Amino acid sequence: MTNNASVNEQTVADLEKALRHISAIIKQKGREILNDYTITPPQFIALQWLWENGDLTIGELSNKMYLACSTTTDLVDRMEKNQLILRVKDPKDRRVVRIHLLQEGERIIEEVIAKRQHYLKDMLVTFEEKELSILEKSLIKLQHEMREE
């Protein structure tokens, strides 16, 4: 097992640059895919958080998206108007309002993610099975380390 002192600085710089560029490309491709839908990129991100985590309060969603509560409220208002989400009172505490993902919001998220995955699959066709396995394990390990921090 390696420790931090033995990680080559140039390797770290190269990895950071590659991950940043990959992230930007995937983000851009995602925006191109969203052009076929009636939602904005921030709405997609909000729907994705709800899809992955279930019902959230405005405050919880704001924290996950790094937005002010007022900005998130405006976002939720537009999504509710477009019947993508619904505000629902928490049955355990009627003072708490949760944002619930509706069927149309779920359909859009699933379609967009499927298209993004199809794009990624097309980009991975030149990889051998062993390379894909190492890439998958390495990225999952990196993600786990970052979440643990």
C-alpha cells in the first residue's frame, strides 16, 4: 500500500488535469443531451439529487447543490409548475415540506442518464476488459476516499 509521500507530484497533476477535462466533457455532453428536454442544467441536477436520495427538503437540496435556499425555492417553483416535482408535507412533522420527484421528472432523469451512459460506452469501446475493470475499481476507490474525507 502506498502512502501520500510516495505519490509522484507529476502523476497527481496529470490525474487532476485528466479528471477535470473528463468532467468538463461529460458536463458539456450532458448539456447537449438536455437540449432535447424542457429542463435547465440546474433543474437536471436537482432532479438527479431527488432521484438518487429520495424526498428532500429545500434546505437539504440547497446544501447538496451549493445554492442559496431562495435560489433553490425558485428552481423548485419552476419544476413544480412543469409537473416534475411536488411539494409534500412530511407525515411525521407537518411543518416540514419535502420535495417529491414525480413520474415525469423520473422519466427525464432516466432517459438523460441512459443517453449519457450510452455516450460513455461509445468512448470506452477501445478499452480492453482488464483496462475497464482497473478503471472502474480505481475510480470507485477514489470516489470512496473522497467521500470518507
